[in-house]
Amino acid sequence: MGRLGSLDSIPDSKKLIIFDFLGTTIESNTSTDEIDSGKPRKGIEEVFKHYKNQDEKYVVIASDTNQEEVEPLLNGLGKLVDKIYYSNDVWFDEENWREIKNLQTICEEYKIPKEETIMIGDSVQDLDSAQYYGIEYILIPLSEVNPEFNFKSLIPK
């Protein structure tokens, strides 16, 4: 399974690619919990288009916020993904000791095993979610830490 920094691109074997929303798909500021602009992260549109045009590949967003917060920030990105899961769709509270995204629900809906799934996010919560379900992950840098990070670098050469 992937660990921080061990995966630097999305393996061709992955059929289901799950992206976090705030901070991953669009820019946000973690120090203030504010959404800077709702601006898509560099290269995210290209990555969505790349996988949208491939047979048997699915790109979804798993957000830890609700639809009312997400919809105004999509800026057309919603048309480039197969589905958007909101907090009420995939949130899972494991005995109140940590909150993680229920990635198993998404895998089951697409009938894709966890071995053919990857999670891409920018937070410990995203990493915990992937680890809990045994799904490989890519932890991308925060936009305020590395504003030059480009999602196109995740497409295998």
C-alpha cells in the first residue's frame, strides 16, 4: 500500500480514483479554514479530463462538506467527474474516536475492489480514510505549502 511520498503517479491498474474536495480539488487555506477562491488546483481539470475519456475508469469526489457548500465552488468541475459524494453520503464515525470517509461505500457502488482504487487528498483525514479501508493513496501537498504543485504530474508517463 502507498505511503506518504511512495506513490508519485496514479498507477494504470487503478480503475476508481477518489479525490478529496476542499484543499485537494480546489484551493483552500488550512490555517484559516477559509476557501481562498474556490479556484481549481493547478492541473486538476486536465487530470479529470484525462481519466474521463478512458473506458472503465471512474473519477469521483468525496467531500467532507455538504452539497450547499460544494456546488457553488465546482466551477464546471462537476461535469468532469462521474459522481460527487457529499458528507452525508460517505461520512463514517468510528466509535466517535475519529472521522473518516467511508470509501468502501464508493467501491461497492462501482463494484471495484479496493486494490483497483486510489484516494488522492491533502490531509491526515484523507490518509486515515484510505489506510482504514486498505486503499492506496497519494497525499498531495497543501496549496499554501507548494503552490506550484501540478496535478498533471500524477498522470503516468
